[in-house]
Amino acid sequence: MPRIAAPTVKEHRDHQHEAILDAVGAILAEEGYEGVELAAVGQRVGLARTSLYRYAHHKDELVAQWLQRAFEPAMAEAQAVLGGSDPPADRLAAWLDGQLDFAAKPREGAAARLMAEFDHLPEPIQALVTDGHRPLRNALAATVAEALQDQPTRDPALVLALIDGLAAAATRQAAGGVTPQLRSETCNAVLALLNRSDA
């Protein structure tokens, strides 16, 4: 039996799995989806390709596992912010501020790269990303609608689409680091979309 680097076999496997997913994220950030191959991942973590089959049988399984690890905590945090008790415009600004922090994390540079390639990803991966984002999308839509309750002539779906565009542009900028000016401009832009001023 191979030597394990943890008190139990389960802990060893868990640590190994984390290392594998770290390697997947690094490859995604550097080379995009096409670069994620079992042989390349195995080389980074010092595992034979056959050993990787204990964790995944093909690259899409590895990418799916990485997506789940990367997005679930951020999604939960974002939903908590959007479901809070602050005024809806403030919750949307706080959510977008959190997106900047998420995009700026080195490990999450892979997320930005993957989203940039979204239209070229295999359908099962696209579906996984879409399904994973659905609860957040619902929370965002509800918060935008709440923010516009006193503006009945406005279209919440259109405003949400514009906020999406703002979020995409801001998180691309954040990949190079989050500056105070980026935070301020992003907050002002989302408040302006809602016809609110920065308190």
C-alpha cells in the first residue's frame, strides 16, 4: 500500500482531491478549459493518470468538481447579502463589491477565464454553470424588482441585464486587482442604474 501523508486514508484522499482541484484551477487560469487534461493534472500533482480515475474518469468531471468547490461558497455568501435587511440598492452594491473581491482572488482567476469561454464550453458544463447560478439569478431579480418598486415605469429585467453587463466589466477589471477607484465607480454605477445616489 502506498505511503499516505495523513492520519487516515480518507484524510489522505481528501487532501489529494484538494490538490487535484487546485491543479485544475491553475490550468484553467493559465490555459482555459482546453488545457485541462487528466495527464496534465496528474503531472502537476505527481499522480499517474490511472490514479486520477479514483477521483474522476474524464476532464469534465474534474471541471465540474472544481466549479462546485469554487462557486458554492461564493454563491451562498452572495445570496445571504441579497437576502439581507438593508435597502435593496445597498444590497446590490454590496453584492457587486463582493464579486470584485471574488474575481481578484488568484484561485478564482480560473473562474473569470472559464466564464469568458462560456459560449465554447461543452453543453453539460454550460448547464452546470447555469443551474448553479439559478438561485443567485432569482435573488438578484427579486432584489432589482424591489429596488424599482417606486419606479413603476421601469423594466426590472432590462435593469438586471444592465447590471449583469456592469458586473462583467467590473470583474474583468478586478482580475488585475481591486482599487478604491474601481470599488467607488462600480458602486456609483449600480446606484445610478437604480436612480439612487451614493449616501
